[in-house]
Amino acid sequence: MGVTVSDSGLMEVDTSLCMHCGACVGTCPRNSIFLNEVIITFDDSCNQCGLCVRVCPIGAIDKPEGAE
């Protein structure tokens, strides 16, 4: 499974599921998500509100294990 954790360690993205639809990018209230050619990334302004997790149509985004 192609799960990567953002550099900040805030969110996990399953790269084998992500379709690069951009739904998460448009939903983020802090503009913390960036759609790159290969993977979506999160910057340090992410506060783990979970909106991206809820809006992802295939469940490719999640909080890392142990995150609140």
C-alpha cells in the first residue's frame, strides 16, 4: 500500500487510492493542501480539522495513528 505521511506528520495519504480529484484542496479552510503531480501534500498550517478526510470520495486521507 502506498501510504505517505506529510512532512509535518499531520495527515496520511494512500497514494494507491488518491485520484488527484482536488476535493480536499478546495475544502481546506487553511489552504494547507497542495495538489502536486504525484501526491497531495500538507503544510504546517494544517490543524487536522478532518474536513479533507470527510470530503475525500474514496477515503485516501486519514490522520496518522496516534493523532488526536
